[in-house]
Amino acid sequence: MKKELKSQIIESISAQLQKYPNFYLANIEGLNAGQTVTLRRACFDEGIKLSVVKNTLFAHVIKGLDNEEMKNIIPVLEGNTAIMYSESPNGPAKLIKKLQKDLGGKPELKGAYVQECAFIGADKLDELCAIKSKEELIGDIISLLQAPMRNVISALQNGGGQTIAGLVKTLSEKEEK
């Protein structure tokens, strides 16, 4: 490979790492052409950017970054490796799990860098699937904040006038004392 081409690939990888906060490394060895097309189409549908580059070039880019946690990924860069870049922290994990059922156990998770943490090994797939996205966390917080208000409104609707009348009576008795 010519030096100019290597430098272009390194620049491209660096740009992807800056653009996407999360990436997954998957073993795609043994996938035939049809299965590879299925993988690429599924990634495209989910908004995941899939690329396959030489492990040495990817390792070179990671070594050049000032990120010690990301450097923990380097030992898994062996064999055929697909890199899945994503905005969503759990999107690629869910996709890998879904495709493993359809494609006979492939792609297999090698490692991931998600929310500034490195995850190594296929056994981390369930853990990565359970990570919530920013939107899911915001939804959970809003639900928690709305719960007390819903309880008050529900009590007022179910009890009707009795609750309000009892509340007014109790408040007026406290004022008299």
C-alpha cells in the first residue's frame, strides 16, 4: 500500500473517531457475500457507519490519540475486524445481537469504546445492550418528575369533591386554632 493511501485512510479513521463518540469492533470472519450485504444494509438502516480497515492502521490511529482508555482496545485488533461507528451507545450492540441469530453467530463482538469506556470481549454484549441512550435517560427523568403530579391529579379525579371538601375543612380548622 502506498504511503499516500495509508495517510488518507488514517485521516479518514481519525475523522470518524472525532465525529462518532462510540465505536464497536466486530469479528466478521466467515461471513459470505450475502451475509455481508445483510450486515451492511442493517447497519445503514440503523444509522451505523460500518467500515473494514487494516488492524495496523486502526491501531496506529488509536496510539496517536491522547486517550488511555481507548488504547485498551488495541489487543483485540486481530483477524477480520469491522468497525461500527455510532451516535447511539447501544445501537450496534442490539444490532449485533439481532444479527447473530440470523447469521449463525456472526458478527461477534471483539470490543467497544462506548461513553468513554472500553469494553473487551464478546461477554460484554448484554451489558452494552443495556446501556441507555441520552434520549432514553431524559425520558426516564421526565417520567420520574411527572409521577407525583399524576398521583395528585388521579387522587383528585377519583375522590372528586370529597377530597377537596376534606382538604378545605382541615385547612379551615387549622386556621381557627
